[in-house]
Amino acid sequence: MSKNTKMITTGGILSAMTVVALYIASFGIGPNMAFYALCSVFISVMIFEYGIKSGLLVYLAAGIVGVLIIPDKFGIIIYGIGFGVYPVVKFLSEKIQGSSVHYVIKSLWVVVTLSLFYYITKIFFVAKIKELKYSILLTALFLVIMFFLYDYILTLILSLYERWIKRIKDIKLSK
């Protein structure tokens, strides 16, 4: 199988898995964030295997199919401006030397994304916004902390994936 064929096949499978995760996420309030985060894993795997352009294609393909078939457009916005784009931000920011620089970039990305999400939701989905019991700043701080937990877990998952793939390649080479 040629490299392009393998890349297209992998991209199609990961796009389909992303759409399935988005569809499942559209059914509930509790665990649905885990399914949005799972979308990030699929896009990250594509970036890991074939580069950033291929990851962006999986993101776009899943987003387009998601808009067409998933009834919860609110969830598509969560994916579109948050969990779908983040693997690209993660990849690009972690290429920069200096550990504190990529944390600053990620923090800025979170603040911009949360602000964008808030205003889009306020404009198009007014009924979905509930009054905040606490200030917006405390809510944003909590979400930034949760984001870094999500980033840490995503990093662990990708490290496990990398070791798993290396082990499989070593097994194939030894045969």
C-alpha cells in the first residue's frame, strides 16, 4: 500500500471516528465533554502520523460532515472552535523551545477560545446560556485549570500511543 493511500485511508477512518464521537456527544450533558476530547485524540493521531496538514483535513472533514448530520449545532461549535482546533495549537506551540513559552501560548489560546465561544453562544444560542452564579473571571479561571488537566491527559494518551506504535513497528521489523 502506498503512503498516500495509507494516509487517505487513515484520515477517512479518523474522520469517521471523530464524527461518531461528535454524534455521541450531542446526546447528553454529563460525559459529552469526554467525547469532544476524544475528537482531539483522533486529530492528534493524524498529526502525529502524517503532519499538521493531514490533521487539519481530518478536522475540516469531520466538521463539515458533522454540520450536515449532527442535529446539535451547539456541539459542532464546541468542536469547531475548541476541541477540533486544539491539536494543531498543541503541536505548533510545543515545537517552540522553552517550556514556559508554550504554556503562555496555550493559555492565550484558551482565553481567546473561551471568549469567542461565550460571544458566539450569547449571539446564537441565548437560551443555552444560564446565569453564572459566580463571576465570569472565576469561571474562566476554573476552565483554564480544567483545560490544563485536559492537555495533560491528552499528552499522556499521545505518549501511550507513541510507545504502542513504536512497539508494533519494532515487532514488524524483527519478523
